[in-house]
Amino acid sequence: MAKPKSSFKCSSCQYTVAKWVGRCPECGTWGSMDEAPVLAAVASRPGASLARAGAAALLPSTPATPITQIDSKATQAKATGVDELDRVLGGGVVPGSVVLLAGEPGVGKSTLLLEVVHRWACRSADDRALYVTGEESAGQVRLRADRTGAVHERVYLAAESDLATILGHVEQVRPTLLIVDSVQTMLAADVDGVVGGVTQVRAITSALTSLAKASGVPVLLIGHVTKDGAVAGPRSLEHLVDVVLHFEGDKHSSLRMVRGIKNRFGAADEVGCFELREDGIVGVSDPSGLFLHHRADEVSGTAVTVTMDGKRPLLGEVQALVAPTNNPSPRRAVSGLDSARVSMVLAVLERRHGIKLSDKEVYAATVGGMRMTDPSCDLALAVAVASAGKNRPISAGTVVLGEVGLAGEVRRVSGVARRVAEAARLGFTRAVVPVDSGDVPKGIRSIEVANVGDALRALSLS
């Protein structure tokens, strides 16, 4: 037999060292080095038997099954009743799946999942949901349920943080849906480490994953995030679960978005939109109107564009203000846009198209707190700045989209047909798009431009 050895592997980045250290040399995480016994390598030629390789063959309890004989209907998704969440999940939750919903404190994670258990319990008399909370008491959850109208007799509450007790609740209630709020507050008594630590979180997630696979009960976990927005805990936590969702929102806005980061059962780039209200959380099936300002008169310095958030086209408004100043270093203020791309677009306008901005302050922002990182909004920004600089408004019913290069050219962007179709659905009649963007839907006229100068001339801004 080969002599057993020991190594130590980081549970966060899987880096391996020969001796134990308190801090991982690779990722810098403290207390993440766990002992991993290994066997010394055994020299064997290809095709050698298992016995000669030092491994023993075990009779499997369940024989391998041809894939054609496996029933795929048993793992079909079941709708939760919350349409926007089902959109991100790919139709609903799959039996035996584990979903991790991560987000900042106060963004509305508990409120959303309380609505999910309520809708789930309303599905049929056979469906019951178990909501386990380790952060609040059962009375606090009941108060929120009263406020949001999520009270139902088949929704069970348990204020527990011990893993063994939670498994006992599952045996008693026998739910068809399990919610754990949150995984960082749970404790496994037979596992070393502090509550919320790397070892505890990984052990609890592994146990709940095994429960889901063995019983077929879908499990939804609430997770915390770090300061940089990543899921708190070991990186292996995201590999253990089937679906990872990020719940995002600005504290100054009621809009909330659920983004799919990982999904083994559907597309991983879908986005669901919600509005957080005093009486609960409501799905927003048409969020484009939230990012447009409806005004009676035309105003200079505004341009409407269509950005893609995942697979979802969203209309947004870019606003710009150009003001003269005596300051030798004019101010550049940006909100909702990439400041580096704003500086690039301003340089292109001044160098390539003669719009002098070096002696003026420029303010650029989006409407409704929308965050635009898509390069397709470059042309809309350039048009808005030119409109503000010349004090000429753009005619209503016009959308502008395209990526701007350093030479002033307008490059093609993906999904032009879907973007223009969304604009036409909302009543826009003219679209300024890059050359060779393909056919556009009926009801809207397209103007193809090769560079920023063509766009300015087409909009009477040159």
C-alpha cells in the first residue's frame, strides 16, 4: 500500500500546500486551509488493473441506466407564481434543485421569497412551503407577511439556526418547497468553525444540497454578499448549488432586479424586474417606462437609446448639460454611465467634429437611476451632448443606438432588430442605427449612419 500523506487545500481557491498555514498564500483568505489526505502516486502503465493501481472496486447500489430510459418529465420546472422570478429561473424551480439568492442587506430578498412561498402554497392543496429563518423571529416574519398579504395556512415558519433541527422540521412538515434565510446564520453542531465561516457555510450548503437531491424538494437559500458585491463564503458555494441569482437595487429607487449568474436549467443572462412597495414586492413586466421622462415640450440635451440587460431590451434616456465656465479645469460629472466612455465620446466630438468642450463643464446622467454600461449608448450620449451644446432639441419619437470608435465611426451592436422592435412597441417612429444593421420591424423608419457626423446631420445638429 502507498504511504498516506497529508496536504492542506484552501476551500476558497483550492490552492494546495504541504503544511498548514493560517492564511492562504494564493487568495489571502484566513482560516480556509483544510486537511486533505492523499495517497502517494502509484506507478502503473496504461490499462493496468484497479488492484494493481491500489484501488478496490465496489459494487454500485444503483446500476448505470441508459440515458434513453431516464424520465425527463420528473425534473420539469414548476412555476412559483412570481412571473419575473420564473423568467430568470427558466420557467420555475426544478424539483431537487438548490437556488442561491444573494444580495445586499435591505434590498428585499426576504420579502421576495415570502411572496414566493405564499404563491407556492396557493398552487394546490398538496403544496406546502417551509420558511426557516435564522435572522428573525417567527413573529417578525408574520408581521411582514401581514403587511404584504402573504399569510397562508400552508406556509410554515420555523425560527431555527441549527441544521439538525431544520432537518427535523423538514421530516415533520414534509414541504414541497424549503426556504432558508440565510445560509450564513445556520450552524452545524458537528462541524468546526464559527457561524458564517467558510467551513460552516460549505458544510451546511452540502447538507441541504444532499437533502434536495434525495427528497426532490427544491431549496431556496438566501446568501449575503461582500463589500464588492460577491457572494459571501467560499467560492465552492456557487459550484455546489444549481442556480445563483443576484438581487440588486439602489436604495434611492424602488426598482429591483434579479440577475441570473449561473443556471443549470436555463439561460444564465436573464433579468427579472421588480418594484418594492410598502405592501410588498411586485413584478414589473414592462420596466422601460421607468427610465423615460415623459414631457410635453421638447428639451435639448436628451436622447433615448435601447440597451440590452441580459436578453431584455430596455429603453433609457441619456441627458447632458453643457455649461460655460472660467475654471481652467472644467468639471465632468457622470451619473449612471461609464465615466471613461463619457470622456472618450467628448474627446471624439471635439477632435473629429469640431464641437469645442474643453472650456465648458459637461454633466451626463441617466433617468430613473438606470445604469448603462452597454457600448451601444455611446451614440446617444454624443447626440445628447451635441444637442445640449447647440441648444437644439431632438425631435420626439427618435431612438439612437450605436457604439462610437476613436475615429468617430459608428460600429454595429448586437440585437438591433430586438432593440428597434421594443422602441416601435412603445411608439417611437424613427431609429438612428449603424450601417448594415439589417432589417427593422415595420412601423419605424431607420436611418443608417456610418459615423457621428452623419448622425448629427440626420438629426439637424451639425
